[in-house]
Amino acid sequence: MPNAVQMIKQDHRKVASLFDKYKNTKGEEAKRRIAEQAIEQLEVHALVEEDIFYPAVEKALGDGALIHDALKEHQVIKELIEELKTMEDYDEDFEEKWSELVENVQYHVNEEESDLLLQAEESELDLVKYGTLMTERRAKAIEEIGASSMVYTAKLRPGSRTKKSTKHSESRHA
């Protein structure tokens, strides 16, 4: 099982891969599906970080400023996600908002990996323990969000199954 930092970096790579896939994909429907997968990944990732990792790191480092900045970045990303979810048409507005989301996520990932994660690795924090707690929280978050594209979670917990979403994209954007 990955430790907490490895898990976060895996999430970052998965989302970056979806961003690349989106950029190289033609067709409205295909792009929309990829965008929905990336959004689900980001929502679950944020929940896990905010509920488990950030409080532990803040306590271990005694530095609330790093966590405060990360939470502010999360808030901007969440607002962009909500705007994207309410857009019914795939058009220039969607593309602009999507580009804004990608830029904000890339900035956040760079900041997190170049500072916060390095400090967490150098701290006394039990990253294996928190990796386990984060894996458990991820399973609950997937159920809460109804994420359907989180199949890689099965690799983190052998024998586990992810909950398939019964929502249709039309109902999500209504």
C-alpha cells in the first residue's frame, strides 16, 4: 500500500494524465467524459487531503500557513469545478473554464509537491499510517460522491470494488 505522499503523487499523475488525454481528444462527448472523470478524481482527492492529510501535516509541522494556502487553492479549484458542472453546453465558455481549472490544478500540484509534500516526508509523520487512513477515506469519498471512474482504487485495496454511479451526465448538469 502506498504511503500518504505516494498516494497524493499518484493522484496528481492520474489527473495530469486525464488533462493530457483531454487535450489530445477530439469530439465533444469524449472530452466531456474525460472532464467528468478528472472532476471526480479532483473531488475525491480534495476530500481525502482535507479530511486526513492536511490536519496531520499541520499538526506535525506546526505550520498552519502551508495548509491555509493549500486550502485556499482547493477552494478556487472547487469553485471552478462547480461552474463546469453547471454548464450544459460544451462551448468556448466551457473550454475557457476548463483551461482555468487545469492551470489552477497544475499550480497547486507544483506548490504542493515542491514544498508541502517534501516537508511531510522530512517530518516525523507516520506516512504509512496516514496512507492507510487515506485509503479508507477514499473508499468512503467515492461512495459519497458517486464517482464512477475511480477504478484505480482497486489497486490500492485488493479485492475492493468501486461504486458505480447511476447518475447520467444530463442530470448532473441540469
